[in-house]
Amino acid sequence: EGVAPLSSESAKRLRFGTPTGAGSKMSPSIPKVAIPQEKWPATIYGTADTGLAKSEVGKLQAMQFDTTYWSKAYLQCIGRGVSSKECAAGLPDDVRTTPAGPLAGNKELTAAISCMSANGTPEKCQTHFDALAVVAGYEAEGKQSSTENAREFAGKAGYKLLGIPALWYAMKFVKIK
């Protein structure tokens, strides 16, 4: 009640994602994705080109997890005659893990996360983000000296600066009234 049935033209447009109903009813619709299939591994294991923090692909091979470590340690503990409860409480950590990255346990990261959780807007947490940028190795451009400015200008001007000595010499003979 209250719902009008679809017209045959509307039903054609909705069929399998084809805009005009072209194709047979048995053909599957091709999914339309933003990332081509050949680039899927790069999106999973890589970092976006626009991202400032790049993943360290070499460290992916260093990652390991031994599924038998805990059971071996537990069985060795039980074999020494210790109770099950004491063995479970005293199991040592696996030290063969991949080393943590530079931000693991970092107080600046923790402060930025707690600020975003409390405020929810990046504008209120800008000081924390600036501290994270320093930890990541990004430096703000400072004031340049006049010699640095001259070097930068000369680098941009290139071979055109070769005319300056000739112009300097020619100015000796030109008198401006």
C-alpha cells in the first residue's frame, strides 16, 4: 500500500547496474572501483604518494610471530614441576619481536591522541601536531640570511647572472644625466 510499482523502464535502469538495461540478465555487473586491481598490493603494503610518513618495507620481512613459543615455554615450566597457575603467570615475553617504531610510547603522540579525543578538532590541537612534526624530523623554515637569499636567487637565475659583470663594467662608461 502507498508504494507505486516500478515502470518497466525504471526496472531496466536498475537491473545489474546497467544504465539502459543492456546485456543479458545472467551477465554479472562489473564492480566499479577507484583503485585498479593491479595496484591492490601497493595499496595494502605501500604508502600513499601524498603521505608524509612512508612505510619501511624492509622491516616487513623482519616481522615474526612464533605460534609455538608460548606452548613450549608453558610445557617447560610444567616439566619443572611448577603449578599450572604459576606457569601461566610467569611466562616470559617473546623477545624476538620486531623492534617498535620511533613513535612507540612517545609522549607527544599520546598527548596528540588525547587532545583529539577530548576536543575533536585539529585546530585546538595544533601545538601537539607541531611537536609530532619535530619528532618526525620535519623542520619549519627559519629566517634566511642575506647570503642564503643571494644563493637562492643565483640558483634560480642561472646563466643569466653572467651578464652582471659585463653590465658593471659598461656602467663605467655610461653617464646618466
